[in-house]
Amino acid sequence: MNPLLKLTGLSKSFGGVRALVDVSFDLCPDEVHALVGENGAGKSTLVKMITGAHQPDAGTIEFFRTDGGRARSAARKRSGDCGDLSAARAVS
């Protein structure tokens, strides 16, 4: 199945602090993922990179249309158009 979102080798540092190192995964239709970890594990940083609030130091973020074609990733990242990612919406 073709992914809707593909993260490959994402890394992000803030000064000398490495928030994320080489994170990769695909999000395919009909899949559910949970982003869990201790405080400071990089969860918020990852979501901020997906939505365009932070730019990765390394790696790629690709959005795909449901027909398998590539979406205009750069424009979506800049606008933060990734739908409603709020936890309240996700669990209700």
C-alpha cells in the first residue's frame, strides 16, 4: 500500500542538544500510530517538523495524495496544512 506520509532519516538539533536522530517511518491509509515517549524524547519536535513549524537538519518529509501521486510537500510544510493533529480530536 502506498504511504500518505513518508519520513526518512529526520534529524534535528537545537544548539548542542540532539532532539531527533535518524527517524524514519511511513504512514499508510487505514493505519493508526501512537507517538509516545518520555519528556524530551522529541515527540513535539517530530510533529512540528511534519507540520512545518520546524525544518529538519537532515532527512525528508513527503506527503502523497490518496491516488499515490506526490503532493506539493514544500507548500504544505510551509503552510502547516497537515489537518487537525490535536489529541482531543484524535481520541474523540
